[in-house]
Amino acid sequence: MSSPSKSAPQSPFSLGRQLLARLFNYLMALQANLWLVPALYCLAFFVITAGLYSAEMAYPKIMHAPITLFQGEAADAKTIVATLLSAMITMATLSISITIVVLSLAASQLGPRLIKSVMSDRRTKDFIGMFFGAIVACFVLTVILHSRQPDQPVPQTTIAFVFLVVFVNLFVLLGFVHHIAQSSMADSVIYRVSRELNQTIDRLVENDSAANDAEETGGPPADFEESGAPLALRKSGYIQHIDYKTVVEKAAAADALVRMDVSAGYYGIAGERIGWVRISQSGESDAGTLAEDIAGDVTVDTTRTPTQDLEYSVRHLVEIAVRALSPGINDSYTAIQVIDQFSASLSALFRKTVPNGRYSDADGDVRLWAATTGAADIVFNAFDRIRLACCGKPDVAAHLLAKIKVLSSFAPADDVRSALRDQVEAIMRDMACCDATIVDREEIKSLADETLKSLQGKGPE
């Protein structure tokens, strides 16, 4: 047995990829925060108000253009600004209260995990940022006017700017109420989540072409567990990102083979085995040391993120449909809309080449076999849960069959077509349990037969 040796230091490229992955996770977390954009608005209004006042004092002849919005004295402006400051604080409090009500409705009707999607809406943050920015502008102007001497000139341009901001916020409040009413609708949330799913599909499927460099020439060696060392998680949590390229570089440097049994989105326990590492006879490193080093390339945290998790947004869409079909809500139309949006996303996924999980080194040798989430897995995880929830609801089941029939023309892979066939057969078994209560059962059976016929054989090239 070869003596243990220290692992090679990581290259700047691998460190950069890990930094970019962590940065992307932080950006996803910041996108779901409600405070960042309003804080930037507050900073911007503070700088603009203070800068405008400084410019007005430094260049009075240039800045004192004819102003019709305010031409009074500093004492008059103090009274007006104090009133406006109180009014803007009330308006900002009202906007926060309305936002909390919308978040509560989204949590109760669409699911608590959808709160993140509602909070990530940029226009909601812009509206709230305008309110808080106006408060900051009024506060800065109050401080300026409080320190003014009677013999000093009145900053009319700065006062006019603040008055204009407050005036604009009256219409911003109307726009905010209109937007927040639309955001609370299930249609808007479903569209937003499906758009996030499409963006995730485009990013993960197209940007992970390295996984397709290796041809599907069989699976990993069968003696991994006999001659290899287990790859264990360092801490408990959701796997957010696996730096596959760095793992391949380390495996190639040590002449080793790596097998990953889990993918991003999996919740692991500290010390749990998630793969195996095997060193060839010509390798000089120790398998256990290399496995410990590779474990550092797996980013684990307390929440799931869409960094590498293809099912992140799928789970949100499925949750909306399942909750809509629950006895407490019983909203078939929301579930039907989820099926429509999800079918559009699946058709886009079917037209792309999903990574096969085989990563090769610079010489073309496969070094890593990684678990991946394919289109067939997504079909099962999404449609199967919706199918179980719509048992006894023939309108939803018929719509699901119709969309599966449409998707059959986009599914080229045999495993995907097989997964779709399984769903059709399972839907018909569910319909048989409540066949006596279905008025249009013959139409549904005919649709199922047509769908199964369209799924026979091979799909489009």
C-alpha cells in the first residue's frame, strides 16, 4: 500500500470556480431579501439630496434657476418638510403592512416556500425603495433646514427636489397597490416560478457541456466499494454545489476515479457516504486523503438553491398544484395552469441535451461518474405528485393527459417516453377507482389511448 501523501494545492481556476459558486449562492440569497434594494435607494437619495445641496451652496448663480415649486422662506419649508416626513413614514409603514399581508396570503394559499419568490420580485422592492428614499430625502432636508441661519440663502432647488420626490411618491403608491394586487394572484406567482425554472434549465443544461464530453461507454467500475475509499460529507445540510471540474483535476493528478452518488439538492448528514474514490495501482496518493480533499469541493448549507439544483423550481410549481388540489382549497384551475407552464418548461428541456454525468480529463479519460437529474426523473417527480393529488378530479386528469400527449412529440429519449407512458397508465388506474362518478369517462379513455399510441416507438430525432 502506498504511503499517504498530502494532496496537491488547488489551482487558481478551481478556487475561482468555488468562489463564483459561493458568490452565486449569496446573490440568490440577496435576491430573496427585501431590504437590499430599498437600502440602495436610501443611499442614493441621501447622496443626491446632500450633493444637490452642496452644489447649490457652491454655485448659487447656476443652481438658483427659476423654481415655481417652492419660493418661500426657510421657516415655511421647515413646517412643510416636517409634515411631509411624517406622511412619508406613514406611507412606508402602509406599504410594509400591505407586503406582509400579501406574503401571508402567498404562504397560506401557495405554500410557505413561495414567499421567497414573492419577496424576490424586483418591482416590489423598487416601490418600497422609493418610499424609504423619500423619507431619507425629507430627513436630510430637515437636518439642513434646522442648521440654517436667517442670513443664509434658502436652498430652493434642494427643497423643490424633495417636494417633487414626495409628489411622485403619490403616484408610486397607486402603482404599488396595483402591482401588489397582481403579485398576490396565483397566475403571477406561477408565471414567475416557471420563468425561474426556464432560466435554470438554460443555465445548467447549456453551461454544463463538459459532462457530455465523455461518451456513455458504461458505468463506473464495479469494485469501487472494495478497492476505494468512501467520500463523506463534512457537515449536515443541503448540497448546493459540487465543483465537478476541480474534482476531475484532482482525480487526474492522483490517477484516481471518483463516483458521486448524490447531486445538488440532496440533504445529507455529516459523515454520510455520498460517493467513492479509487486510486489506481500507479497512483501515489492515498484514497482516504484524496476523498477528504474532494469533500471540500462539495458546498453544503441549510437551504436549497438553484445553483446546480434542476428540481429547485420544479418543487415550487408542484407544491402550488398539490396545495391547489387539496380538499381545503380545491382549486382545479390553478393546478391546470401549473400543468400548462410546467409542460412548456419540459418541452424546452426535451429539446436540450441533458448532461450524462460523465466527466473526463484533458486526455479524454473518464475520471468522474456523477449522479444527475434527467428529464425522466423530473417527469416522474413532478407529474407523479400532481397525478396523485388529482385523483378524483377528472378535469385535471384529462388536462394532464392532453399535455402528456403534446409532450410526446418533443420527447426523443426512450427513458422519457417510458416515464410519460407510466404516468398515462397510472392516471387510468386512478380513474378506474372513481369511474362511476366520471361523466365523460369514454372521452378520457379515448384520450389516454391516443396518448399511449403517440408514445409508442421512438420520438423525433
